[in-house]
Amino acid sequence: MTELTCIVCPIGCRLKVDEKNNYAVTGNACKRGEVYGKNEMQNPTRVLTTTVAIDFGMHSRCPVRTDGAIPKGKLFEAMDILKKVRIKSPVKCGEVILKDILHTGIDVIATRDM
């Protein structure tokens, strides 16, 4: 039995996930908590939010994020790739900065006009 705090909504339910019983989830106030608990135990994912270097802009870094969740185990590898990325101003919010990071099908997008 593993205990988790659900992060899907502000309630923060204390979940119990029973790995021996097909990842049965208890303690959730809504269906989203059940889905979160099962996914967190079987295939945890996260949206990555960071910055990349930008040339010819008012600031030296541009905020970016993945447009979907990537496997938690690939976060550091994704960060290593993004450390090497340099973009040129101007950039529009939502513009794809890097397509298909780590062959996940997830793009890295700008989160601010720069």
C-alpha cells in the first residue's frame, strides 16, 4: 500500500494505492483522484516548465513548457537538451521551440511573447 497526496485539484486528497489489488485507489473525493493515483504508480508524468536562452531580446531567457506531460524519468534528460537550445527574438507565446522532445510526441512551447 502506497500513500500519495493527489495534486489534480486544490483539495489534496490523501490517497492510498494498493499495488497488490490492481492499483485500487481509496481516499479520493473524485474520479480524477483515482486516475491520478493509478497513473502515478504505473507511469508518472509531469509537465516540464523551464527557460531557454534567447538572443536579441530584452531578456536573456525565454520561459517555455512542454505542451503535455512527459514521463517523469525523462525530465533530467529533457532539461539537458533544453540547456543547449538558443532561440532568436521575436518569439510568440505558444510558438513551438522544440518539436517532439525525446520522441515523446510532446512539443516545447514558448509561454511568453519575447
